[in-house]
Amino acid sequence: MLVTAAGLGLCSCKTVHPSTDPEAPVKILTYNIEGPSATNAKSIGYWPNRKDHVISLIDKGDYDLIGTQETSREMLNDIVTALPEYKWIGAFRTTSASVNAIVYRTERFELLENGHFYYSPTPEVDNSYDPDDTDKKDLNCIWAKLKDKKTGVVFYHFDTHLHAHYTNAMRDTLRCRDARLLKQKISSIAGNAHVLCTGDFNCSEAFYSNTTGKLVSEAQPGYVELTKGGILIDTRRLAKVKINEKEGSLPGWLVTGTTSHDRKYDHVFVSALASGTYDVIRYEVITESAEMTHHGNTTTTNPLKNISNGDTFTANFSDHRPVTATIILRP
């Protein structure tokens, strides 16, 4: 089910066409902002605890495009209300009331077309799911065809969320199916146009133990499938400058600073099918955390069980870390 901010009574800023620059890079962010806990006042993820920090992170980063996962409409509306230079489009999930969304800078991009599909045998059917998924997660992908007003380049942005580590023994199989469908859709929808693909892919290039920091396995099957066939290339591999490249993107809420593993589930990909050329200038895993004030009731999340309304605690802004890449797209 497609949802947009435009139909929710939000203000629309006047579009100002920027000056042309054929080498203007696109700064893109992928961020699972963890929506399911946003309305639970006893949760560390309660949105009022972290809203200002998330908005500040986006504002300081000056991103052109943002792909979000597990975001609620309330969270997205708060972001674009505070930062009216952005608008969002998204695809809704019924199983968690969360939205995969593309947040784009209206001064920079013109939205030409958009759509979505679900990871099921009937991907065009809203809220459909894979019959082998015992959790019946209606996971989806939102896509947008955008024209860059600075460079004139027309490209596609796909933003998605693949199956996670549920108890279902089919989880690796499901992620591989998701990856194959995603690549098929990118090929059929975007053809040889440039593609930027963001998401929480729930699979890593390498998997390290949270407790020992030792390598458990090489690339997980889902990641292998994503990068198989020469369609999607991880910007981490291509970037000329890499910041915090060995940091995990899923540290949890309370593991701040340097992490001891390389569990990267959040990626920014480019498409090798593009007829034009591209350069990946920079890649970064953002490790920012902050002292927050708890605005809810006493939380049940250990070790915050003794934190009351008005108390402070230090945490990440989500259980995931944001990942960003700066990319030049040429015709």
C-alpha cells in the first residue's frame, strides 16, 4: 500500500531549481530508525526520547536522499515537518505498521514516477507475503524514478527491507528469494538507468561473534545472492574514502563507540547495469550516540529498568546505525 506525505496535510515548500553541475555528487543515507517501539513509552526506542537526535543527525548530514526502514508515518512526518526541504514516499506494512520510505530533497530532485512491490509470489499484490514465512511478514520495496536537477541525470532509488533472523529455518532461503526478486525488479523497472539501492538487508558480507569478535562465517547466503550476477555492487567496496568501514551497523541500542564485530546488515548498492559511469567518493558507518532524556514511563528494557521519566541515559538513536555513501552519477 503506497503512502505519501503529500496526502497528510503537510506543508509543501517552493521548489527552487539549483544551478547545474554535471559532477555534483549525491549524498545518500540508509537508516533503519526502528518504528515498532516508537509508541511504547516504556521502550528505549520511544520516539520522543530520540526524535530531536534523529532530526539533528539528518540535518547535519545534509543528505540528498534517505532510504528508511521500520519507520512510522508519525516519525516521517515529524522529520519532514522539522526539515521541510524534504518530502517522502513509502510503502506500508500491515504486520508492523511500519513504512519503508524514500525521503528526498525537493530542491534537488524531481519525482517522475514511483511504485512498490512485496516479497511474495505475487509481488504486485499489496501486503502479500512469502508462504514459507511463518511470521507472515509483508516485506516490501519502495522505488522512485528521480531526475537530478543539478546534473540532469535520471536515476532510480530502491529502498527495501529483507527477511530478518526469525526462528524460521527458511530465513536464509527467504532472504535469497528476496534478493533474486529485488534484482529482477531492478532490471525490469530501471533497465540500464543508474540505480541507488538502500536497505536493511539483514545479511552481512562477513559475520562476527558479538561476544568474541571472531569470524563465524564468510558472507551470508543473502549477501552472496545480492551481489551475484553483476547487478548490485556494494559502495563499501568501491569507495575512495572509507570511514568506520569495519564498524557494525547493528550494534543494538546501548553498544556505543567502537564495536567488536563486523555485522553489517545495512548497505548502499549501485547498479552495474547502468549505461553511464559513476564514482563512489565516500562511504561511512555513522557511530553517533548521545545522552538522551527519557520522556516515557519506567522502561522495562534492561539495563534501563531503573530509568524514570526525566532521567538521562546514553544510547544510539536506533538499534541500527545509519550508513551513507557519496556518489557521482554521470550520463
